[in-house]
Amino acid sequence: MPINSFDEYPMSWKPDIRNISAPLYIAIAHQLEQDIKDGKLMPGTKLPPQRELADFLDVNLSTITRAFKLCGQKGFIYASIGSGTFVSTDAASNKMLLPANHATPMIEMGSVLPDNLVNDDIARFMKKMLNEPSFSKLFQYGRPEGNAWQNEAVMKLFELVNFQTDQPILLGAGGQNAIVGTLAALFQPGDRIGTDPITYAGIKTAANMLGIQLVAIQQCQGEMTREGLLYACKNEHIKGIYVIPDFHNPTTHTMSVETRKMIAEVARQKDLLVIEDAIYSFLKEQPLAPIASFAPDKVIYIASLSKTLSPGLRLSFLVTPSALRKKIMETLYNINISVSPLMLELAARLIHEGVAQTILEKHRAYAKQQNALVNKYLGDYDILGEEECIFRWLYLPDKFTGVQFELLASKAGVQVYAAERFAVGNTKPVNAVRLAIAAPEAQLEQALIILKDLLESNGDYAFVD
């Protein structure tokens, strides 16, 4: 029994550890996790101080510390130095943002995928490869960095985004694979990485899996500030940062050159590693120089093809500081053994023969067409996104939260994703949703009509299960 009586004491969480068989810290962590999943502890709830909770349960402080650490590594709770420990904003949400099989027809505006209009072009190109005598050699293991001709193709692609490097290119099986490999190679469980307060869900799932904590960096006008970065270095002890400078997912923001230079400067000053996710950079007609061009010794630059050419081209390209290259290459080898030589050769040929560039132009033209439709129906609302971007960020009227609107839209047959899915730590998400815009034109127009009707409704979501 607890030493002190807490019957009338206002604690936000009072676990019951009677009749447990597991080690105490595991049992407490399990109960905390379960209470969050069951909705007994809501996102943003401030948990009791560790010492207070230890007193209540009559256990050692180290037991509570270990339990909180376990839940923190899984992403269920978030510790803010000087403020306390909170239930993570997204603790109860599904962080895997992939198209689902729905019992009823659903128009997909949740998952960000490029249009599939060019897949026939890629298939025709691949059929030509099938008739070549050497085609069967593409079913062997590949090299971790590709051959000179393939590297030349990647460099050609990098020219489109004003990036030049003399470093060899490492290969990954897609952008997410490259992110996981980089995190696993360079960070340890318990390490902290700075991100935007609202960020790509994939970095959150990867960090949770590896026991890495994400820290929201203070922003001004959608960009990290120098003061925010320096504060996080001093007080949150971050070891690195993760950024998406072009068409930030989900907010669509493109980072200014000044902020790119500032991040490079702070990275050098504070010995930070920067993971630069350039997954959408190829879609920009007038791209800015990447952060890697300002601090090549501190930046791991990741580009990939699935969002810009075709989802089936699961291929990513990494440019790393020379001192980190071996460690990242070994980690990618342990994860992948090899990327597909067939995919690599196909991508290299598409680039060398100008087909990839033509595909990018087609994607941009289609995105502009789709975005014109979005503007037609939702232009009166606060909606962000450039005309080449394949998703938009819709700020909602005050009568909706993101979660409420996502549920309403789903009930009406349209899948969108709420800001809560992208929130980091105890960040209070804005009332917003991300809209992917690559659905077939007729479907997109139908979905936009539905969303506009919902926005114009009285905000009654009582009918949602």
C-alpha cells in the first residue's frame, strides 16, 4: 500500500499495481500504455511528477523513471524539460498513413501518391529491356553504390534541384528505408532529434521503432528559428534535426534560402547531424539549393523516386558526409542486403534517355490541373500549397478539429488526414487536414464537393461513430 494517503489528492493518473507478476517498471509502463490506448488518459494530459508517483505507489523513483522511459521510447508520452511529462498528442492515432481496404467505397485523399498516368510509359520502357540478352543479369545482387553509369544518372537528376556533389551515391529501397537506415546508423535509443512541430508521419514511426525521441523546434512563419534550434541544443540536448525543405509534408511549406543557410550554420556550430528529406524536391519547377550544398559535412541528403516518378520505383539516393558513409552503408546492407538491380537500371535508363524528366513534367502539369480544381471548390478557405504540389494543407473553421473533420469526411466517403496524425510530442495541433490531390479528376471533383458541403455545415459531428 502507498505510504501516504492520496485518496483526495488530485493526480491525473493513479495506476493500480496490485496483483502484478511482471517486473514493476514493465507493469507500470504497460498500464500507462493501455490507459492511453483505452482513452483513460487523453492526448496532452500532464502526468504526475515521477517522484510524486513513486511516493503514491511506494516504489523507488528509478522504477518510475524506467517505466516512463519505456513509454517515451514507444512514443506514448513526451518529456519537456522544465514543464513535465505529457501524453503525446498523437498517442492514440494510427501513424501508418497507407491506403486501407474500406468496407464502403472511399475516395482517397489521405495517402500522398503521384498520379498513375505515366505508369504505362514506364511499362513500355521496361518491355524494351526484357528483350535484351543481358536482362537476366539484373536478377542478381547489386552494389551498394551502383556503377559509374548509374551514378552519373543520379547526378543528372540532382542537377534538376541545383545540387552538385563529389561524394559517391548510396542506394536505399525507397525514402522511408533510407530514413530508417540513417536513424539506425547514427542515433541510439534515447537520443533526441529536432523536427518541425507538425512533421512527416514516417519519421515518427521510424523514431518510435528505434526508441528515438522527436523534439518540436520553435517556428516562425512555418520555419525553424535560430533561437528555437539553439534552445533545443542547450535544453533538449538534441543530436540532430530532420527537415523537409521543399513541399514540407504535411504543410506544403518551402523553406527559404536564409533558413537553409541558418540550419547549416547552426549544425556546424553545434555539431548537429541534419537529415534532409528531399523527397518532393524534384516536383518543384524552380527549386532552391538544398541545405546539403551549404554544409555537406553535416547533412545526410535523401532523395527518392516513389513520390515523383512512380510509387513502384522503390529507390532512394543518399549523399552523406564522407566520415559517416561507411556506417550508413553497413546499416543499409544489414537492412536490405541489396536494392533491386532491375529497379536501379530501369531508373538510370529513364534518366539518361530523358524519360524521367518528361514524367516529372507530366506530373507537374497534372498537379496544376488538379490544384486548379481544388482552388475552384476550396479557394474561399485558408488552404496552402503551390500549384506543382501533390497535396494541400487545409485550415479548418473553428467549429472543427482535425480529428472531427477526418471522421466526418470518412463517414461521407472521403479519406483525409488530420493534423493530429503529424503532431510531435505535446505539440497542440492546429485545426487542419492534409488533402492528397492525385485522385482521378472525376473522383477528386466529387470529393471536393463533399468536403465543401462539410465545411459549410454547422459542424455537427454527433452522428460519427
